[in-house]
Amino acid sequence: MADRYLSFTATAPGRLLTRRLGLPQPAALSRWTAERPALEGHLTHLTAGGPTALDLAPVLARTGLPAEPTGSARSTGAKGSGGTTASSGPAAVVLDATGVRDVDALAEVHAALHPVVRSVAASGRIVVLGAPLDARDHHQAAVQQALEGFVRSLGKEIGRGRTVNLVRLTDASAAESTLRFLLSPKSAYVSGQVIGVGTEEVAGFPGSDGPVDRALPLAGRTALVTGGARGIGEAVAETLARDGAHVVVLDVPQAEEDARRVAARLGGSALTLDITAADAGERIAAELPDGLDVLIHNAGITRDRRLVNMPADRWSTVLDVNLASVLRTTDALLAKGALRAGGRIVATASIAGLAGNAGQTNYGASKAGVAGLVRSLAPRALAEHGVTVNAVAPGFIETRMTAAVPLFIREAGRRMNSLAQGGLPVDVAETTAWLAHPASGAVNGQVVRVCGQSLLGA
């Protein structure tokens, strides 16, 4: 469904009226297209907290954004100093704050970003790099945690379709796929997030199988998308196919025609079965004797009603589809070795599970359960099987389901985020594709919200 308010605010009368009334003024987001695969403009690299061990220059050079033009000053991390910007503002800013270890050093975060934040281009990106919290140094842990509050607050005030995220890392090369994603149009609806990046190898399993084709990173890999016949699942299938994967579109028997249509369009294959069946995992493994590289748990349903009015069947049906089937299928595929080493599992949580939502106790419970699954299973799946486990948590996404929501509730869902608009299925799909990327082996156990930094929850 078209967002008519967004279209209205893009006109001169719309901008004038909404400004005078103090109404939200969403900016049209710049999303990835084959014709415009990168942000337009240069990248500014700043430092706070003094020199660090991160070798960022070669990694940032591979993001596709040119470095800041010669002759424009920038912050060098000197305590209390700030930089100036070139005449045209940057498309992206990366602030290395991994060396911030005390409260005084936090002033350098302000000094580095204060002079440049206003000049960041519309739909631009700010990525702050932080260090893991040091359990042996509560001063370092305190100020590194402070970066989270800083990033989330800046994301809520920066406007013009710009996003702000925090990446915790120790190795720049392991974070390359993450930085390439966050510094691109593919991350248009991801803001206010804290993403932890570990190391590329655990128990001898590599995070990637050698060089990756940037144009077709999933070439030669097989991806299964549950609930892939429509909506977000269809967008995920399309995006994985764009990246070179052979996509298996799985859906219920009632959606067989749609599943076959999507699969045929993408050059993939269709598989219809009831994902809640006790033997669903075994049947999937039997249909894919050569194994699976990417497992996307997207299938899900809602049966909304306040708890006081919710019969038991509405509760159990949602929990069975959204959580129990994910647990059973994942266990079965891992036990049978159907997921190859270097594989990826990406499940679908929801901000309703992270922040709660009235009338969705069943749905919220199921999606919070998905987050729990990810955090518990991720380290073991990587150590024992060489498989990463992550989740996306969508917010208000423009689908047929949200189009059926009553007008005023729908408008509230659209506007109650830092970008003042709903996301698109492709926003969830691009985030899923990043987590499924062969070079994302250092991203594990993460639950990443795709919600435009919704005001619901953190």
C-alpha cells in the first residue's frame, strides 16, 4: 500500500504545512538498485580515544565509497579537537571509538562528530565502532556502554533519512561484510542497532570458503526460505537469488501455486509441506540430499487478541508455527548434517517480541522465543557445525497484513520510528542477505532490528 503522507510531504505545500504544524517529515529513503548500488558521496573516517590497533583503511577502501577529498580537514582524535568538512558533506562517517576507555575520552566522540553531523548527506550513514565490554575494567565497560545510548539518541534526532549504528569489534577484516552493508543503501531501514562482530573462525570452521564474488556472493549455494511464496518471504527469496543462490521456496500446500510461480521466476525450486509437521525437518533433508547452505525461518502467522479474550487454540497455533516449528526443524537439519559447514541460519523475530505489543501476547512470546533460540544456539552451532545463527526483527513493514490494519493504528505504526515511515519487505530481505553472506561468519548470535529505530523498545 502506498504511503500517501510520505508522498505529500515530498511536495512543497506538504513540506510547508507539516513544518508549520510540527508533524513528522519523513525523507524518501535511498535503497539499493542495480543502477545505484552505493551511496553517492565520500566517506569520512574519524577517530576518538586515540590510536587503535584496527587496520581500517583497507577495509573502508573496499566499501565502494571514496575517501574524503584531499584538502578537507578531519578530526584526528586529539582530545577536545574537532574537524571541518569539505564543501559537500560526506555520504558516510565512520568513527573509530574502540580506544575510548574513560569518561574524558567520551568528549572526543562529541568533538569528532559535532562539526560534521549536520553536513552528512540525506540518506547518509554514521557508523560508530566500539570495543567489546571489558569485564575486568568497569570504567571501559561504562564508557563503551555509553556509546549505545549515544548512538540510539543520535539516530532519533539526525533526520533526513540518515541512520546511525554501533558495531562492536576487535578485528576490522572480520567486520568487512558488516561495514559494507551498513555503509550502503541496503541498510536503509536499519538504525540505532548495536551489532557485535567476533572472529572469523571457531573450532576450525571458516567463516567463508575463500574469495567471494561480490556480485554473486551466494553463487553455488542453496538457500531455503520458509513462507517464501509471498510478502517478506518472497522478497527474501528474490534477494538471495539476486546474490546467486539457488532458492528453494517452501510454503504450505495451500500456497503451492504461488510457491511454484515465485520459484520459476527466480530459477529456483518449490517445496510444499506443513512446517509444523513433526517430520518437517526430515522431509526437507530428504528433498535436499546435497545439503543446504542457508536456512531462512520466515514462516509465521498472527492470531491477535487480548489475553483475556484469547482461546487456547489461538495461543497454541501461533506458538507452534512461529517457534516450535523453528526449533524442531533446526534441530533436525543440524542433527542430520543437512546444513553444510560455513552455513547460515537466519530466523525471523519481531519488535513485538523484543518490546511487547498489546493484543499479541502469543505472537510476542513466539518471537521473543526466537531471539532466545538464537542467543543460546549460536555459539554451539558454530563450534559443532560451523554454522552461524542470527535473527532479523522487523518493525512496521508495508505488507498486505499491515495494509489491513485500521487507518489510525497503521499511521501510528508508520510514524513512530526515527525515519517516520514504514519499511519495505526488501529492507528485511537485504538484512537477511547480509547475515547469509559467506563473509559474515564473524556475525553470530545477533538479533538485528529492521524497524527504522522504532520507538517501541530500545
